[in-house]
Amino acid sequence: MSNSTIKIINPSEIADWNNEILRLNNYSFFHSGEWALVLSDTYKYKPVYFCLFKNNILSSVVPAMEIKSTLTGKRLVSLPFSDFCEPLFGSIDESEIIKENIFNYCESNKLKFMEFRTSETKFPFETENFRTDLRHILNLIPDENELKKNLSENTKRNIKSALKEGLIVKEENSDQAIKNFYKLQCITRKKHGLPPQPESFFQNIYKYILSQNKGTMFFAYINNMPVASLMFFTFGKKVLYKFGASLNQNLPKGANHLLMWEAIKKYSILGFKEFDFGRTEINHEGLRRFKLGFGAEERIIYTTRFDIRTKSFISPETRTTGIHNKIFEKLPVSVLKIIGNKFYKYLG
């Protein structure tokens, strides 16, 4: 293609990266330079972003991180620990050019596979081998009464119940708040039979995202004690719900419903257009109902891997459920934190 250039770049080295991304269709927070910094700084991944420029303007991009692991193999993932990361293509011709560059890179660097996570459409490679998850999106309007009409009766009851319990909602964005969130996150991960992410992950989220006013946390308090919290990121006119954490016991009914509702109201008033509830595994019916209860539209996330050796696509299995959950839920939080610190970087 004339006047076109392919480059493999690290977005943190491009001063105007976010503005370049915001010009493209189907952008998300996961394409942002801040998210790339969190992943590369926390886990020491190498950013490998395949970019096509037309007349020196970004036209197509497939973000990826190179993961080196003796446990799970050397590979590219687009992107690790991200709910989805749409390949942003200016045209079909551009997608073919980038695809060829990706495969050449993987072969020359002796990578095992590359993993893609897309949600707007199936990835534009011909394959039916993919895992499906769910994504929920709510279109925001600056009218609370209209937004209320989206709520299910069960969601309305839960919000009323939380208010009746005397829950106090506070929006917080400080170093101490991220520490409080991490304490709740460790409890939540143990409940689900999983080790928590390294604390440095959340410290970097605060450093690169929250402290830069590109996200926030909502906490629910009862008797001056935080019992639940939700974390949100923003990019352009879009909001992403990324993490939720709470106490296991004595959590008032409807706490998370109230927190989510307060966030929806805040971002609608501020003029944001899209509220993304993030990824839900296909078998998590309770979480799916929770998100649908706010009137969100349901979409599909497709995850597939291209095996470099066999030149074929395979459907990856989920790693969050299995016999390991029963083992982890019996371990103390202190031990789970050690496991998370040591092994999380290999699992992206």
C-alpha cells in the first residue's frame, strides 16, 4: 500500500498515543497507553504493538505483550489480563498486512502462539475455534429518570435494600483507598478460590491511572468500615468497570447494586456515552443477571489462539475454574499473596 508504513512500537514511547487511538473506531481503555504501562511495569512484559500508519497517521493497530515463561511458553497475548482488546483495522487490506507481520514476528522470535480477544466481531481470520465469554454495555444519557427505566425490578429492590441498611457510598481516589481496595480484593479472590494479583499491580493502577484522574473507586461503608468497592477506568467517552471486591460475611444485600448505580449516575452526568461492565464468563449466571439488571446490552467476546507450529487456530480453555479453586480457598490470604506474586506474570 502506497504511503503506508508498518511499525512495531511501545505505546509508552509515543507522546500522542492516546489521541491517535481515540481517532479509531471501537477503541477501548485496553488500547490506552496507561494500561500498557501497568502491564509492562508490573509484569515486565515487552509491549509489541503492530501498527500501520498511512501518511504518518495511525490507521490500524493490534496491541500485544510478549510473555516469556518456561511454564506456559513464550507467546504474544493481545492483551494480558484484559477483558478484550479489539484489533483496530482501517480496512480488510490493512488487516491482511498486519496479520502477515504478526505471523512473521512470531516465527522469527520462536513464539509458541498468539492469543486474540475480540468482541465487536469474530477476529477477521477464518476460524471457528474460539472460546466465548460475555460483555455488557449500557448507553449513557444525562437523565437519571430515563436511566432508572432500564433497571430491573430486582435491581431496584437491591438498591433500596442497601439504602435501608444504612450503607454510605463514598467516591475515593487515594493511595490509602487503593490499599483498602486491595485488602477487599484479597478476601474476594480467596472466596473464589484464586490467588490475588500482586499488590504492585494495583499500586501501578493507582500510579498510572487513578492518580491521573482516569478512573476512580466507589466504596460502600457501614459503621465506618469499607465492606465493598468497585473500580472504574475511563478513556475518551467510555467507562469501564474493571474490578469489584467485598467482604465475604456480613455484606449488606444490594451493596454492589448501589455502588454500580452511583457510578452510572456519576458518569452519565459527566457526559460519558458508554458504560462497559466488562467480561463475564459464560457460566457465571449470577454475575450476568447482575449486569443485565441495569439494562445493559449483551455481546460476545471471542478468544482464540494461533498456534505457530501447526499454523492453526485453537480454542483456549478457561483457567479460572477447576480443582485448584478448592485448594486455594482453603489457604490463608498470606500464602495466596505469595503465590500470586510469584506466578501471575506467567498466566497473562
